[in-house]
Amino acid sequence: MSGQINTDSLKKAEAAATLAKSMITQAIEQSSANQQLAEEALKQASQEIAQAQTLVSQVQSAIQAQQQQQQQQK
């Protein structure tokens, strides 16, 4: 399994980013009608973005660790 990217984590990050986009769109649509719903949508979007960033960072760290390990084996 060495040298492979964790696509499961990236798919989860993609889903979180898609959900965040949906929440931001909802906030835009609700901004004039219901500010409380808009604020809640933005809060949820922020949480989804943070989750996506964490997942992407974990994959990046794993890739860097694999690259370092490969360089040490040379």
C-alpha cells in the first residue's frame, strides 16, 4: 500500500467542501429573509471547511512521510 494516496480521506474532504458550499449558498439566500438561519448556515459551513482542511492536511502529511521514507531508502 506504500505510495498510495488515501482517497477515502480525500473523498470525505470533497464531501465536506461540497456541503460547505451548499451552506454558504443557503446563507446567501437566507441573508435578507432570516438572518438567524443565515448565521447558522455559515457556522455549519465553517465547521465543514475546517473538517475538509484537516482531512487534506492529514493526506498531505502522509504523502510527505512516504516521500521522506523513500528518500531514506535510497
